[in-house]
Amino acid sequence: MEYHKVWSKSRRELFLACPRWWVIRYGLNQANWGQSKSREWHSMSDIRSHWDLMLRSCKQTIFERLEDLQMNIEWSPLFIERKIRENLSEKISHQQKILSIHEVIGTKTAIDENLKLEDVDIEYLVKHSMKRITTLWNNDFIQALVSRFHKQWMVFERIERSSVNGIDLYCCPDIAVKIQNHWHLIRIDMQGKKDSSFGELEAMAMVSWIRGKHNFPILANKYTIRVIAWRNGFWNQQRITSSNDKLTQSNYLIESDINQMQKMLSKLGLENSFSEIPLAKKSSTCRKCALRESCPGGRNLSSGIMQQSVLELAEFTKKGNSKIAY
């Protein structure tokens, strides 16, 4: 099965956290959906907790506020709150439509219990979203945009694609700001994770995405990267100096990821068999997944991994016997 070569930071994170979830979300063979649970699982794969929906609506509100700021339109606190409520309500409503399908086929109750979707405290979610947006606007870099200190800047949406070396990249910066003769590429991370050894290379993918696009410079050393990430109740800022060496390493990381994703899908086969697809690495990933009830490791990851090992051994033996018979 050929994998359409697509890379983004979120796809990479999901692939590393749980290959099974990644396969269901992005790699299932749709040709036999009528003969399997693949369609049902795929529709469940992007059902999220209300907290995750809050983070998404918060990010959407930030984008909308930045776009208005470009047109010299500032928002009042009341208007910010109203937009948060609108965006959050829209996302919850959209998810409810998906859940209504699962109510018919009998899987909604399990999803509700896993993700605690029955209890939603809108005021609590709005409060946390307001705090993030308000404190972000107090960031020195954002304030420089508000005060018009930087004259040339752009806002991008992550849905914009750029093709590099035959791979579709969805990793554009959220904001690009020209300061003197350098472009500063800003990524706003709503739920910053602990720094990883690949963090800089993942961020460097923004340079691959933007260079030569919209008349941006080709040279890697013409960019500086800033990652503004919410971590432990505060916005933390990381500054990364771009270079040709880092860009080369970043491109190699992306190509390596794509190769690993392709190998993973080759295990899936045309029949969407999960016998050789690994489970999550941590139980915390399982607690955020709507597919928990249908997964061998959903309730007990350690036990599920052992069961999966038996299935993998059986599949390996089956393939070996087939080769001997041939």
C-alpha cells in the first residue's frame, strides 16, 4: 500500500506516540471499508476531549485576532470571550454530529466514558482559553506587533501546503516577521511538551516550508525561529538560529519519518490487518483516545502489548510457512 507522502509535526507526534492510532487516522486502505470496521474506527480517530477542543478553538481565536490586528482592528476583552465561546461551541457541535452516528451503531457510550464527554464545563474552558490568549498578548514579541514596531509581517494557516522533495509539508509558521534583514518564523504551541532532541529539527521544517515561497529568501541563514509554547502555566519562548546544516538534518528527519510511515503501512496490508501494528508507548496516550474500547491495550497497555506480540509472532509464522509452501 502506497502512503501519500505527507508530513506535519502533529502527524509525527501521533506516529511516535501510537502507530495504531496514526494508521487509523491517516493510513487505512479505504477500498474495503464496507467489509470491515475501518470506516467506524476512522470516524472515531479524531474525536477529542473537551480540553483538546478548547485548545483548538483557542488557537483559532488567536489566528482570527492576529488577522484583525493586521488590519489595525483591536479586540476588547468581551469580544475575545465571545469569539472563544463561538469557536468552542462550533467545535463541540460538530463533534456531537459525529457522535450521533456512533449512538446509532452503539459505540457512543464507550467514547463518552473514555473521554468524559458527558460532563462539559464551558465556563471552565473559556476561563483557561482567556488566560492563554491574554497572557500571549502580553508577550514582548506580540506586543511589538500590536504597537506596530514591526512593519512587515504575515499570518499563515497550518492547512497551507508546500511540496518539498516530493513530500507535502503542513508545517508553516503561524507568523512570519521581518526584522532588519532576517525573517523570524513564529510557531505558537498551545500545549508545549518537554523539549526533545528533535525539537529544533522539527521547528526547522518551517524553513523548508517557506523558503522561496511568497518571495521569501532561499538561504537558510536568513531566518530565525521562535517557538512560543504554553508549558506549566506560562508561555515559554525558544529561539533557534537557522543554518544550512540544521536544514539538511531537518529534511533528513522528515524523509526518515516518511520511510518509517511507509514501512508501517506495508504491515497493514490490503485487508487493514492490525496484527503487526504496534500499540501506544504510554498509557497516557490511551486515555486521550476514543478508540480505546476497540484496542487490545485500551484498558491495560502492558497486557495489550503482550497480546500484540503473540499476534505478530503468529503473523510472522504464517508468512514464513507461506514462503516455504511456495
